[in-house]
Amino acid sequence: MRVNGNSCRTIWPDSGDRGLVHIIDQRQLPHAFVVEGLRCVADFAGAIRDMHVRGAGLIGATAGFGMHMAAHTAPEDNFDRHLRKSADLLLATRPTARNLAWAVERQLAAMAAVESVTEKRDQAFRTACAIADEDAEFCRRIGEHGRPLLDAISRTKHGEPVNVLTHCNAGWLAFVDYGSATAPIYAAHSAGVPVHVWVDETRPWNQGAKLTAWELGQESVPHTLIADNTGGHLMQHGRVDLVIVGTDRTTRTGDVANKIGTYLKALAARDCGVPFYVALPASTFDWSMRDGVREIPIEERSGDELKYISGRAAGDRDVRVLISAPETPAANYAFDVTPARLITGLITERGVVKPEENAITALYPEHRTRPS
């Protein structure tokens, strides 16, 4: 995607130094575009935990490069132990996103398949790059499979804009490129389909206001920022044609864990007869789980993220403001689970599928058998 007219990804290895990987520090957006360099495993763990990077696909890609850095910096006489310690450090950063563990497990398996430390280091670098490239390609395919949904609505509206509601940021900033929920929007927009996006602000980190609105603006996609709880009102008045959200972990039966508040959007969509789609690459499926409400771990973050809000004040000063009494207790659940029964379809890199186990495993036959 583009930043000030120039193509950009969210994470990339340095062209001349394997000990350096670049990311966009998303905490600084939309007011400043800051590229940060990561040089050790602790840098990668901190970037994931403290949300310099966020979003399912990008967390996975960052973990993939984190394991590359673990191999790059591991002492030869203690290589395997260093790898395991690094893997555990990365895995502990954020519990809900499936892509994180998927990337770490893929790296460990790739390195186990070769013998020497030099081969393991080369394999880790190749695998990290492959994870990033696949993420971008799968998101591009999600866009191609999802675009016909917007095309069909556009035809019924005789050229009037298709109104899409999003929640949180499942755009290119949440992946390596293209995004999941935004990929069909970008594909339709590029094909000349009139599109307008309702952008939830998404408290408490305001990823919609800070990230989704910014990246849509960079691509010149018409959009309007709304408060989180406005979506139901817009649906009641026929101003939302479909909802597309992302997911951080999806069960084999189609239950979806996504940013807190997604479940409420799905309930409103069902009540108002608005199609509700979830976009995801295969790496976000957890093939071991069937019951999302009971099985998916829900991350609880610091209550200070609710009590404080950050932004830019007059004079281009970045400020952090307390919005509650200091002693107010706060519970900050980062995700909720939307049951498959409320979802119209899943938009994947292999096509659009009903959120049902038989349909999902028919699309991914290699996962018909549930892992023990």
C-alpha cells in the first residue's frame, strides 16, 4: 500500500544487514510516520507486547522475524536452548492472536529440518521472509475473493456508494500488506466501484481513528469516522450495506475472536438484516478449537489503557490525558468472541465460505482431522 504516494510494507528486513529488521511504529500514527529498527529478540517481544505492531498477520510476521533474529544472535554452543527461550519470550507477549504461535511453530519446524547452525540461520531468514510474503499474497487474494460481494451490492444500488462498516483496524497496518477486512474494499475501490467506509473509532487504543482512517485516506478511499456505538443506529436506518471485520483467532467451526465490541456489531447486523463477514488468512485458524467462547484465551490488558487517552495538542505536542478519577477500577478485555451463527461468511485466501466446520474443512482438506 502507499504512504505519501510511496509503496510500503509494515515490516521488512534491512537490505544489507541481517541483524536489522524495520517496522512502522504504529503508536506514532497518524501524526508521525516513524520507522523503528529491531535488533534483538527483546526488541521484537517489546514491539508486539507494547503494540508498536499489532494485528493478527503483522504479529505473526513480527514473530517470524523475531525467531530469525533469535537464530542470528544465538551462540553456537547453546543454540537450541537460546531458540527455545526466545520462542517462549515471544509466545508470552499476546495470548489471543493465533498467528503468533503459528509463526513461531513454523520457524522451529523449519530449523529442525536442517543440521548445521549456519543452515538453521539461513533457513530462519528464508522462512521469516516467506511468512511475510505469504501474508501479503494471501491478503491480496482475500481482496479478490471479497470484491464480488461489493460488486453485487453496487449493481443493486445503481452506482451509489457501497457503505461498509469496519471495527478496529484490519487494514494493511494489521498485516504485511493489503489487510484482511480492507482488502476487498481496496480491490473494489481500485476497480472503480464507489465505496464508502464507516470507521469505528475503536476504544481504548483508537485503532480505527488513528490507523484505519489514516490508511484509507492514504489510498483516497472515502470514509467517515464514527464513535464505536454508532454502528447499530446506522444499520437501523439502512446506511450500512455490509460489515467486514478481521479476526485474531478463528475456530474450525467458524467462531471468531476479534477486537472487543465485534460481537455487539454482529448482533446489531443480525437484527437489521445486514450481512456480516469476517476476513482472514489461513494462519488465523486454530484447527484445534471448536468452541470459541469457552476455548479462545481472551487477553486482559492494563486498565490504564481505558483511563488514559493520547493525542496531539496545540503546538504539535503529543499528550496523554487521564479521563477518569485516578482511583477508578478498570477492566480492559481486548477481545470478544462472535459465534459462527451470527456470521454470514468467512472471506479467505481460498474463497468465501460459510462459518461451518464441514464447509471450512472442505476448503482446507488438509485440516479435516482435528489435532490431538
